[in-house]
Amino acid sequence: MNEIDRPAVAYFSMEIALHPDMPTYSGGLGILAGDMLRAAADLGVSMIAVTLLQRQGYFVQSLDTSGWQYESPMPWNIEQYCRELPVRAEVTIEGRRVQLCAWKYEVTGCGGYVIPVFLLDTDLEENSDWDRTLTNNLYGGDSHYRLCQEVVLGIGGVRVLRALGYNDVARFHMNEGHAALLGLELLDESAKSAGRSTFNTEDVQTVRRNCIFTTHTPVPAGHDRFPIDQVQRTLGRSDLFDNHEVFCCAGELNMTYLALNLSHYVNGVAKKHGEVSRKMLVPRDIDHHYTIDHITNGVHLETWAAPSFANLFDHFIPGWREDNASLRGALSIPAAEVWKAHQAAKQKLIDEINVRTQASFDTKTFTLGFARRATAYKRANLLLRDMIRLRSLAEQAGNLQIVFAGKAHPHDEQGKQLIQEIMRLKDTILPEVKIVYLENYDWDLARFITSGVDVWLNTPQPPLEASGTSGMKAALNGVPSLSILDGWWIEGCIEDVTGWAIGDVKSSDMGEADCSARDADLLYEKLRNVVIPRYYEQRDSWLRIMSHAIALNASYFNTQRMIQQYVLKAYYE
């Protein structure tokens, strides 16, 4: 059967990591989206995907001698990876007709099944100079630029699919609120098919049956909001906010609430995140009814397994790519073989570090990894809160090496200051503790770090970590986590079996400064008394933890299990 004839799930996401050399993602959200599509292709799930082309990518990060971050464009060779389609569609922005074309990328699963991804592009001669830039920069520009991008993604994305012949899509999956305007286009379609000029309650119910919404952030600032007058001016419509059932808002359009109001299934991305979202995203009034479930994130195992571990699994657990749950059998792999695979991955990381820096890292020294978006609530500097104490624990328990990486959003001054602080402190406690901050964290560097360190560190301010996936990538490669109990780690942590917790799950009533002081104290104690001695003095016990990280964490926290849950709960219910 031809792909356009089959009902499919249309997955809309502002960013999708499709290939290491395609900078169409900024971080975890895009990486997760790409992993999800790869898993869906492996399983033969009928899906298509829509995103923006991002001609200039996110940005290339460079740090000056003071540690301050600078950004530069990241252009890429589009034709090398994508094929331009002859299809055209248009959207109206501030009364202007903005033309769209689409580029096609194909995600191929392990069995040969293909999921097409359509990347929307406004860089066409018939558009104004400014409109041509709308698909240039991921999360670039101001609020107005962002709203226009979301018009292109949501409304334009649906119109491109129709132009391509996808007229019988079973479900529309909005990955974050950026895509919520697709609901407006579906409402207009429903009204038009019924011979009406405006949508009504019946149309709302129709659209709800066809839409799914996944929210990823418990941080209020992460939810896009636009003033009503800006929305009306941009869309050229004054009728939208007459329908309180859909566009309920106090002087603004909240894209998250729009997605909530138009979806039959809504989920957070971890059990804890589901709980937090239910408290934060409460129905605005009695007329609004929605529940928020959870489907915990995962990672695409074939993508994130280091070559040494992929070879190890191929030998001892053949078929792990097709059946991720079979990694439960990792406990039967000889510990010496697990260690050999780890040392190979660690050597590659150490080589990469020493090529990039003058740090002179070595494979024998216990190595911590911390790599994620540089923003205040993720607390990358928690480990460095008391440098005297950090040096002391290294002297007592054993030397350590710490690898940091991560980009700050160009407008996040606090995030940039955090990077600068780490760069200022990194050379103050040599030689007991060696610290590097690797520039331009991306897909390739993530593979090196998550597989090559000895322990993965995660220290968010709870309950602000929705899920996180970097620790899942680490677990796949036998790297246990040492983490605050937030996000996925609440579900994944079995103390002293898959890794270690910093503190407990109880929320603190203390202020953030006091909470960080407490968490830093707990982190130092766990490193000094448990983690570092275990690595240096109890190798057999350490190897058991590595094997359990693979068998218990990687076998479950993968996108194969995740996409199966979406299929059962949301797609084909």
C-alpha cells in the first residue's frame, strides 16, 4: 500500500535530531524526537513527521579565555541529506502570503521500514526577505519571530501534508506546545467540511479525538505565551478568542493550554513529571476537562551504544536491536568483557579530551561526566560549590576527573555565567581534581561522553527536571548514574544496584540556596564514602553495578518501549 493511503500518526516537533551533521536540534527535546522516530521505524509504526528546516541550525558555541560563550551560525549542506519536493503551500502572516516548500528526509529502521520527515522551508524567492528567514534559526529572534515560526510549523505543516496527499491522518501528535496551531488549522478544516465558515463545539470534539500532546517542561518559562493583540495581528483573525472552550486565556495565547484543550491524550515524560504537570497545568475552569498521564522517556539504543558495547551485545545478546528488552540478559555477560568494552569507550573519550584540551586526562583515574543545557536549574556548578571540600575528598578517596559540556541559550545570561564560573574554577585544584569544559556539545560529543565516563552526574533543582535522557544513554554503556531523585531517575534508581541517589524524593521547603547547600553536602558525602572508594577498591562490586545499569535501566528506558506505550495509550486506542 502506498504510504499516503495509510492512516498515520503525524508527529510535529519544532526540532528533530535526524543526523549528526544536520543541526536541526538544540538539545534533549530534538534528540528525543529523533530517537522516537528511529524506534518507530524499527517497529514499523505508521508515522510521518513535520519540523522546520533550520537552515542556520542552532549555533556553534565558542568560549573565550574568560569562559564567556559566543554564538555563530551553523549552516549545513541540505542537499546532501534531504530532497526538495515540488509541493508548495502557503500561510498568511500579517496579511502577507508566505510560501512554503518541503524537504524530505527518510528515517530507516533496522528492518528497512521508512518514516518520512518533512522539513518546512520559507526561503523562497517569492517571499519577502524577512519571511525567508523564518526557517533559518532554531529558537532565534524575539517573541514575534517565534510566533511566526509556530504559524509555519502548525498551520503550514498541516497544509503541506495535505498538499502531499496525506488526507487521512489518524492522529496528530504535538511534541511540546510549539506545534499547537495545527489545532486551529484542523478546526478550520472540520468547519469547512461541514459547510460552515467558523468552527463550533462539534468541530472541537472532532479535533480532540485526533490530537495528542506531550509536554516536556515543568518550568513555567518554557511554555510559549503570546499577547492576544499580537496573535490577532499575526494571524489576521479576530474570531479566535470568541471560542472560550479552546482559546481560554487572560490576555494571552498560551500554546500549552491550546494544546491541552485540543487533545484527547496528554502526557508528561516521567512519572514525577506527570504529577508535577497535573499540579501546574490545572484546568482553567469547569468547562475544561483534561487529564495528564505520563510516558517516561527513553533513548534509541542502536544510536547511543558505543561501538565496543554494540559489538559486545551483538556477541552475547543477538537481536538486541530488534528487541531492546532482551538487554535484561546483560547480567550473563562476563564482567571482564563489560570492563573491556568500557575501557575502549573511555579511551576514545580521553583521546578526544586530550586532543581538544591540554588537560592530560588518563584512563586510570575515576571520571565524572556532566553534560546538558547550561541553565541555572540544572545546577552544573553544584559539584564545585566548595572547592576546598572537593579537593579534600579527592585526597581521601582518590583522584578524579570531571568532564563538563553544554550550551547556554543565547539569551540565557545566567547560563552563560554558569559556564564562565566553571571555566574560572577548573584550574584551581589541580592536580587532585582535573576539570575540562568541552565546547560545542552536540550529538557526536554526547556519544563520547555518555559512554566514556565512569559515572554520570545529574544535579537538577527538583522538581524541575522533566525526565532527562543522558543518564539513560550512559546506562546503556554500563555507566551508572549519581543523581538527584528527579525526572526519570526516581524510576530508574535502585540504590547501589543501578547507581546512587543524592538525597531522597521529598521536596524541600527550604529556599534554593539552602537546598543547594544541602544537596552539595550529600553529593560530597556520597562521592567520598561510597562512589569513589567503590571504583578504586571494590572492582567486582563496581562491575556488578555496571551490568545492572544495562540490564535494568537500558532494557526499559528506551524508545522502543516508549513508542509501544504511545501506540497503546494514544495512537490506536
